[in-house]
Amino acid sequence: MVSTMPNAQPDIRTPIRVFIVDDHPVVRLGLTQLLGQDPGIEVCGEAEQVEEAVQKLDKARPDVAIVDLALPNINGIDLIKHLKRHWIGVKIIVVSTYPETAYGPLALEAGADTYINKHEAMDEILQAIHTVCAAPPHEDDEPKQEESHWFG
């Protein structure tokens, strides 16, 4: 291939694929619009509840899952545990209204990579996505053999 630009290199970077799980449509829409402003991020799917997320995740193949803790039927902590068992390497960012001091440690113990309160600046979410994707994998990012009875 001949190029007129010296040292021209094709841009081989692929965008970070993000899946959003939140039971509020306005939050999913707002996050989708926010993330759409960053050319290095692509929203690959969304879900309102855990069961729907699990059904869509195989096809979506996200790098990052943004998870709310307050979800109908099954809570976000259980979803985080499931993601860590079944989707190797998926980074998890909790974005919740629950107080970080009370729920942050629970989310991190379950396998979340970071916890952001919904009251934080929107730039915090963008920065968190790039930060968790740049971090080395966790030692426990290995699939577990135990199965969860409610995920089928």
C-alpha cells in the first residue's frame, strides 16, 4: 500500500464496548448519550433487569458493564457475582444512588471494579470506563464452576 502521509498508520484501536443495566429508561438513555460523546466508547446493549441482561450479554460481548444495584427481582450485587463467574475479563462499574460508604464495599467484594454514585459528575463515569479498561486483570477473573440457580 502506498501512502502520501509519512509514517501513516491505520487506526486499529477498537472502541470500548459498554453494556448498561439500569431499571430507569431515562438513566439508560442519559448514559447512552453521554457515552456516545466519546469516540473511544460504544454502547453495545442495555437491559432493564438482570434476566434481560443475562440473555443479551452473550451477543453484546461487552468490555465493561455499568450496573445499578437497585434492580427489579434480582439485585445488582447478584448480577455482579454472576458476571464475574461467567464473563471473564468484563470490567464492572457500579453506578448507583445508594451511599458508597454502605454499598461500595459490598459491590467491590462481589467483583465490581469501581463504584460511582449517580450524584457524581458525568465525566467521572467516562474516566472510570477508561481507567478500568487500562488496569490489569484481577487474579480472580477466572470462571467459577458453581452455577447460580436463577440464571438458567
